Amino acid sequence: MFTALIDAFRTPDLRNKILFTLGMLVVFRFLAHVPLPGVNQDQLQALMQNNQLLNLLDLFSGGGLARFSVVALGVNPYINASIIMTLLQQTIPALERLSKEGEYGRNRINQYTRILTVPLALLQGIGVAVFMQRSGVLNAFGPGDLGLTLSILGSLTAGTLILMWLGELISERGIGNGISFIIFAGIVGRLPNTVQQTLEVQQNYIALASIAIISVLVI
């Protein structure tokens, strides 16, 4: 394995692709530490410690949800948009024909997927923010504080779009599928803390088994 890595770095083109991919993943990890405005971090940590479902979801945001950062939604809206577009291709004749038009058709469908990601990110951002506000994590969210509300929704949506863009850059100039690499990096970065918390909270071995199974399937 190490011999293969050394040989890979001896090839300039492959070395550049590996370094570019690692650089994009570093940007992702940095964004996961940029918090949203108006967040009560103490209340957030207490909420995360007592909610295994949130910890499971946090795996796919690389710790972004645990910090309620700008990438708290991860690439989930983009993945959902991709699934919806795949289903629509089976039910809408125009999209089905478009999918069979080679590279041009794929590019158009990818563009539709990007566009669909925006409203999905807004909807998921509203859902997560309302939950956090009711849990005492957000000091204010809603019409009563429109400025803060728009700032939070804009940041969450922008965070997802940035991750989508980073994934596409990795696919074009790096190695492998960029979105898969971002998901993988999120799991690797968050998995040790999640396993530790799962073992400490009521010895919840069922949740631990679920985390292990999902991690293996994604990887």
C-alpha cells in the first residue's frame, strides 16, 4: 500500500490530483468550524450529547451540525436533488430523452440538479433552524428577527452550494467522485467522537451498530 502511494507521488499528474483533492478537503474541514451567528454553543453541545440521531446525522456533515456551522446541512440537499432528478427521468419523457443525449444531456440534467439543490437547501435549513430555535440553540429565528433569520438561511444554503462546488472541482481536477470524498471526509473526521459519545450515553450499542453499518455502506 505504501509502495503504491510512493509510486503515485512520483507521477506528477497523479501527485497534483491527490494534493488538489486533499486541499479541497482541508477547505471543507475549515468550513465545518465556521459557526453561524446567534448560536448558543453550550446548549448545542448539551443537545448533541443527548440525541444520538443528531450525532448520526452529524457524521455526514463532518461535525458541521455539532457546531451548527455554515456547512451544517452537508451535501444532503444535493444528494436529495440527485435522487429526485433520477426518479423524474423515469417518469417525465422529456427528461428521459434528455438523459440519452450523451454529454449534452448529462450536463443539462446536472444543471437542473444544481438548481433544485437551492430550494431543497432552503427548506432543510428552515427545518433545522426551527428545531434548533425550539431547542434553545438559536436565540432567535423567524419574522421577529428577520435579519438574523435571513443570515442563517443564506449561510446554510451557501454552505451546501460551496460543498457542491468543491465536490465538482474534485471530480474534474482531483481523483474519484468529489461528493463521495466529501462524505467520506466527514465520516472520518467525526466518527471517533460519535463512537465515544455513543458508548458513553446509556451504552447504546444499537446506535453504535447503526453508525458502523452506515459508515461501511457509504465508504
